[in-house]
Amino acid sequence: MSLSEQTISRRVQELGANLKDQLREKCKLFEYYSLALDESTDRCSTAQLAIFVRGVESDFTVTEDLLDIVSLKDTTTGGDIYDSAIESMNDMELKLKCMCSVATDGAPAMLSGGIGFVGRIKKKVRDAGLPPIISIHCILHQEELCAKVFRNFKSVMDIVTKCVNFCRKQGLNHRQFREFLKDLEADHTDIPFYCATRWLSCAKVLRFVF
């Protein structure tokens, strides 16, 4: 039975609210937790702040989840990011005294002295008389730099990328390629695009090609 757009939208909202309530109850049980923040601009030029949380309970159960996504409509200063993060923490009832670390990228709004997010959150913890928190900088970017050493397969990847793009670039080529794989009874029925910014896709594409 076809459902109306309003019914589907309402059900999605109810599911989202239920998941948020479940995460809020989990957050109340955290003995310690850490946050990871990343701010990026979407295709509509709106800055989106993603906040992730990882917490551990008294029985050492670890929970890692997306805490919130906040749209920054105007400026994206350290104060804006700090206010959004604090609001999300309060909404999910995360206690400041249980925070042990925070991970961010290297943007000035995150790290700039006392006006960046990290400086502000450390000052809030210090003013509250709580133990200092650990700040981790660019952990994903460091992994990316390490991965570049293993990505230097230009003689192989140039040929593979050219073949994959030929099969995937146009709809007709893609359809014919999938039918070709089906006729061969291949293990895979399609091949993914290779994207250099997602370096793990390199191994996946090479495995599919092989």
C-alpha cells in the first residue's frame, strides 16, 4: 500500500527521535567519553559540523555513534563551533566532568589559541576545576599521510583507473559491462569507482579488477 509523503516523513522523524532518545539514555551511563569534531561545507555551501561520541560505561561497554550534525548558517568561528558542541552535549545530557579527550582537524577555528574550539573547551574544563582533557589533532590526516606511501602504484593504478572509468562513465558502457559480468558468472556483478580521497577504495577496486 502506497503511503503519502506526509506519512513517510512523519515516520522518518519518529524513527530519528527514537534513536536520539536511545542514544541520550546511553550517554547518561557513560563513565568517560570523548568527542570527535569535523566541519565541512556541503554542496549547497552550508557548513556542516559533525560531532561523534565514544563513551565507556561502568561495565566497560563501549558505544561509538554520531552525536549530532549541526548546520552553521553564518560564520564558522571557534565560538560558533564551541556553542554548537556545548548545545549538543547539553541536549544529550553529557556531563562535562566525564569528558576525557577531544579530536579535531587542523582548522584555525578548531585550534587557534584561546579562541578556537579546543582552547575554549579546555578553559571551560579548567574553570570548572576538572581534570584537564587530552586534545588530539588530525588523527585521520596523519593516517592519510601514512597511506600515501602505499599508494604509489602509478604504473598500475593509471591503467586500472582508465579501465574502470571507461566501464562506469557512461550508462550504456556500464549496463553492457554488468551484462558481460553476468554472462561470465563472475564473482562480482559490478565494479566500484576509484576515488583518490578515499584511499581504502584503492584496495577494493584492485581486488574487484583482479
